[in-house]
Amino acid sequence: MTTTAWQFGFHDFVPEDEGRREALCTLGNGYFATRGAAPESRADGVHYPGTYVAGCYNRLSTTVAGREVENESLVNMPNWLLLTFRADDGPWFDLAQVEVLDHEQELDLERGLLVRRLRFRDGRARTTRIVQHRFVHLAAPHLAGLETTLVAEDWSGALTLRCGIDGDVTNSGVARYRDLGGRHLVDHRTAEVAPDIVVLHARTSQSDIHVAEAQRTRVRVGGDLVDARSLLQRGEVIAHDFTIDVERDVEVQVEKIVSLHTSRDFAATEPVTEAAEQVRDAAGFDELRRSHSMAWARLNNEFHSGLSMSAAAQQAVHLHLFHLLQTVSPNTTDLDAGLPARGLHGEAYRGHVFWDELFVLPTLDLRMPQLSRALLRYRHRRLGQARKAARDAGFAGAMFPWQSGSNGREETQRLHLNPRSDRWLPDHTHLQRHIGLAIAHNVWHYHQASGDEEFLRDFGAEMVLEIARFFASLAQYDRGRDRYVIRGVVGPDEYHTAYPGRDRPGIDNNAYTNVMTAWLCRTAVHVLRELPDQRRHELTDQLDIRHHEIDRWKRIAERMFVPFHGNGIISQFDGYDRLAELDWDAYRQRYGDIQRLDRILEAEDDDPNRYQASKQADVLMLFYLLSAEELEEILGRLGYPMPSIPDNIEYYLTRTSHGSTLSAVVHAWVLARGRRHRALEFFDEVLAGDIHDTQHGTTAEGIHLAAMAGSIDILQRCFAGIEVRDGALRLNPLWPTELGPLELTIRYRGQPLTIGVTGRTATVRTWPGRRRLPVTCACGSRTVHLGPGETARFSLENSLRGGDPAAHSPP
Ligand code: BGC
């Protein structure tokens, strides 16, 4: 594996690892992405070419375990990469059938390019060298390019090149979904629309999205263009074949420019015309590569920080940002697309949108808030569907789905396969109502960070109020306790979906859900107060929010029940402490990897519901989302004492299997203040997550976007201690000095600020400019208003010794 800070790649060919490498070498631009599959390959158990367009879903019904189930998936689009060849009349190129002398895949994280270098000897002892460059254009989001240079090192003869588009693709990238239907594309049509241009058109079977991919090819031998080509139209494949005479050491170059359009695009007539015209008019490969790299440099500028960590750690951070921006970029702002948990990189979770944006938005909020806004608009457009879901379930307000796709209906599967036992099982994870809390939290944090009043007024407030209304109707008054309770939900820890022996799914009083409901109810009242008078009246009229409803929210914020046990341990839910203890050592000994303890237990005819064993952080999410001050305030208002954070961390740390990559993010975060060494171990795990596929085989099915973005957020908000709250930028640095100093530029309420952090000291520099507004920065007990071009230095070490935490220097 390459380890320079801006290069990432692999220097051999290992068939069993190819899936992971393809996912990690995915190139995308926020509109579409294509896995780093070998251009000559088809889905064959080793390779899995996959191209996914943000927001393009389709539904298929299948009968499993005697039940008809309908699943919605992000559709694998026609494979535009297809490029293969054969020498004389030999077989078509197949890596498995030749002696591979060298094989490299290298991702250039600075310029957004994937380079493949390959040397091989075929069955007739001929040696051939190939270099392939590809990009998915950042500034022209429908365009992609693949350039192949082939040199016959020690032979000459006839070479046939095939360069085309393969529409014979299905969604079959995840083994455990293979019993479900996967053929989403129908009505394929192909055409040669110009001597050098071919087009493939298809549509999705149910959602009727039309997709067209057009390809323009140019072949040069020794620099001279080759005109002779023949058309191949076979089934769902269209290609141009070139048969040429190759001389030893003479370069053969194939330039392929592709354009992908769908019927969901704006400013378009229909996809075939758009795709064909765009490739006809597109510049050549070199010029496109240059404009693409310039766009990447601009985007990188907005996101990258000055890091002095080890080269491997820097590389991981760069790779994580890279894949975040493959999935969501300025091209996304005009789309109606959410953030798929596994990026546009694979088919796990069928491209669905979960609560994962909770871990992603903070990075976007502080760098390019318009991207957060676009993702929040995806939610807002589905508010109607969320209202309907609440109504159908007998509640008020808006109940957002745990898994969301095209139109915002609940997409969580009702049956899932345990690959260990091969049993299809009922799935109750849709009861994770806390998704709504995450959306409200995202709206509020976005507003705090961006100062975008217009968004709050036009979209955000409505979402927060409707979500609050839903949670207030979910909460029931329990007379015995004289408190509000929430029954029948599932918390972030998905192992507990019911009480042992009880038929009804769901658990009661998940502490995370309850505390965040108290937070939400108070925030909703606050949001109402923040709105301009006219908009407040409009919204309360439109939503018919009356005084008694607001009073109920206030009461819930003061009387929500939070379960505790032992000496100040917040119970994950009512009765968690009465569940059996699991013999963790025995399970580790028996199985080694027990991340997916739920599958292990079920395969043993046991049930995770019986144990105090959690898949991922649940109670600890509270310490992740809320500062200690905020949590103390919320609990205080509810009449509960603030518990010991270290005791709670310790309790759950020993009872968690970390079956989700999100768990390491939260644990690194919550341990940062008390057990730095352990926090850094978790941080290393977050950095390693996809690079080393620590969830064993899951990276091949798509990257873990929330963990990737989470690593950036740990640096900025956790270690550097940058918090946006109550109209101020708050700094509470506790930067691990072993990581070297950090310098980063963030955008806070429209103002760019450069922040330098090391240890417990921070320097904030505002950028000069006449139109810039003052920025309020707070650190320790001091608050400073920084005008344009001013610098403030804060040191919490001094403040601990009683000195002045803030020194403020004018420009
Ligand atoms: C986790 C969820 C997460 C989902 C998608 C699951 O394994 O338990 O919290 O939202 O993956 O990333």
C-alpha cells in the first residue's frame, strides 16, 4: 500500500482483496461515482464494476421466506468503463489467465485521478505494458474519461481493442442480498450516433428513470489517429472494436470520454440527446484532466487542514475527505439527494440514507455549509411523507424513516438474512425513531454554524417544530412516575429490539431518545422565539400550533423520564441493568471477532436481547452530541443530577462489541478528555476502518462515510475543541501534542477563520475585508469580539493557573 500523504494505492494484484480496493479507489463527483474496477472486468466474484448516480433508486419485489418483500436500491448503472483487448485471435484479456508482472492502482488524492499500471506476460510469452488514467470530472459532473496506453514490449502482431458500454449489469454486489431481485434496468437501446460515438439508453423498471451513457473514442498508434473501427451491438452492450497492427515498443493510446445523463437532470431535454451532444463537444482527455484537477485543487483548499501527523495518518485523513467529497460536492447542491451511508461506492444498505449525516454534517457545516443545506433540503422535501408516516402510526407531526431513499417512505427491510445461520429474520430496526432527533439536531447545528436565518425561516423551523410535535405525541405521561415516558422504540444500539420473552417489539425509555427529546422540546420553543414575528405567526397558523402544545413541550423538557441504575449509571433503557451479563472473554475466545455478536448469538439459537451487550455507543451518544455543560443543564432541568461521565463510559465500554464503525468515532470522542491514550487508540481505529477493512469484508460493499467524516470531526470539534453554540465560536482545545500542531480554516457564520491549535492553546485569526462582521469567540470564561483581520490567542493552561485565557491583538 502506498503511504505518502496525497497518494493512496496498491502495488500488487490480490483477487480476494480486489473488492475492497475497488471501493477505496472509487472516483466520483457528488453526481455520480464509479468503483475503481478494472476496465476489462465484469462482475465475476473478484471484480465488481459499479456506477451509481446520486438519488437514482428503483424498487423490486421478491419472495423470500414465503413473503413478498419490496426493496428499494440505488441502481447500478451501465458500466461505462468497458475496455478490453486481445492479441491476434487469442482470448480476451483476463488478469486471471496471464502472468501478472506488475500491477498498481494509485489514487491521486490531490488531483482526483486513478492511475493503473500493469505489466503482464500472456500464454504465448508476449509481454505487454499498460497505463490507464481515469477521472470523473468534478467541474463537468456528467463527464468521465479513461485513457489507456498500451505498449507491446517484445512482440508485434494484430491487436483488437474493444471499447464500449456494458448495460448488462445488475445489483449483485452484496452477497447476502442476492436472493432479492437485482435487475433494475430494462428496455435497453443502443445506437451509433456518429462515427466515433455510441450511446446506450435504459430505464429503471419501476421508478422509470431514463439513463443514457454516450462514449466517444479516439485511438492513436504512434501518435497517428486510427479510423478503422467496427460496431459491436450485442444484447445490452455497445462497443467500437479497433483492429490494428502493433509494433514492438510503439504506443497504442485509447482515449474514451463518456457522458452520463438521466431523466432527473435539470436543464436537459432527454438523456440520449444530452449525453451524445456532450461527448461530441467535449474537449480531449488531457484538457479535461487539467480542468478536473484544477476543480479538485479549489475544493481541496476549502477542506484541507495543515496537519503534522504521521504520513500514514495524514494519508488516511486525506482519503477520508476525498471520499466524502466523491459523495457530496458542489455538484450535489442542485440535486435532490441524501447522503447514502456507504457513499456512492457500493451496494451495502442499498444506498439508503440513515442518521449517519449526524456524523458528517458538522464537517460540512464548518467548511461548505451549502452542502449541508442541500442535504437538509432533501429531508425537508420529504416532510410530507414523514407527516403521513406519523399520521398512519397514530402520531402527530413528522416521523422520519430510519432508512430513506427516493420519496422518504420507510425503506428499512422487514426481513433480513443472518449469513451465519442462513435464516431470514424479522427486522425491527425501523423503530429507531431517534432519526428525527438527529435531523432536528442537524438543522440546529447548521443554523448555529452558518447563521443562515433564511434556511431556518423557510425550511428548518418547520422541520424542528414538526419533529418536536411527533416526539411530544410519542411521549406519554406516566402518572405513577409523574414523568413522560417513551415506549416501544429502538435506540442507536440495534442489538436490543425487544424485551426477552415479550412479543411486542421495541424497548422502553431509551435514555438517548428521552434526553434528546427533552433537548428537542426546548430547542423547538427556542426556534419559535428566534423566528421573525411574521414568520412565527405564519408557521404557528399553518401548523396550527397552539399555546397548550407549546406548554406540553415545555413540560416534557422538564419532566421527561431518564432511567438510571447503580451509582449514577444512565441505563441504556428501562431494565437494561436487569439483563444477563455476557461472558465476553468466552465469546472472544470462541469466535475471535465478535463485532457482529447479534449474528453469532442468533446462530447459536440465542438472542442478543437477553444481554447487557451493545452493538455501538448508545448512552455515550449523549456525551458525543452534547457538551458536558449542555447535558448538565438538560438533566438539571429534568431534576436529575449530572452523573459521572467516566463511570458511564467505563460501564458501557466493557459492554460494547463495536459492531458499527460509528462506535469508534463516538468512543474516541468521549474518551478524549479523560483517557487520551485510549481515545487515540479509537481514533486510530477510525482512521483504519476502511483502509484496513476492520469490519471484515464490509468495505468492498461501500465505504463507511460517517466514520470517514467522523475522523475529520474528531480533529476539529473534539481534539481542537471547536464548538458553535449560543451565537459564539467556543474553543476548548485539548489537542494531543503527539499529533503535531493543527492549522485549519473554517467558515463560521459566513466568515473564514484560521485556527491554530496545539495542546490547550488556540489562535484564531479572522480574515481581513471591509464587509466582514465581527466574530464572537469564547474560551474559558473570556469572550472576545474579533473584527476583520484580528487575531486572538487563548490559553487554557494560563486560565487554569489563574492567568488571562485570551490575549487579543488588533490587525
Ligand atoms: C449502524 C447504524 C448506521 C448504519 C448505516 C448500522 O450498522 O448500526 O447506526 O446508521 O449502519 O451506517
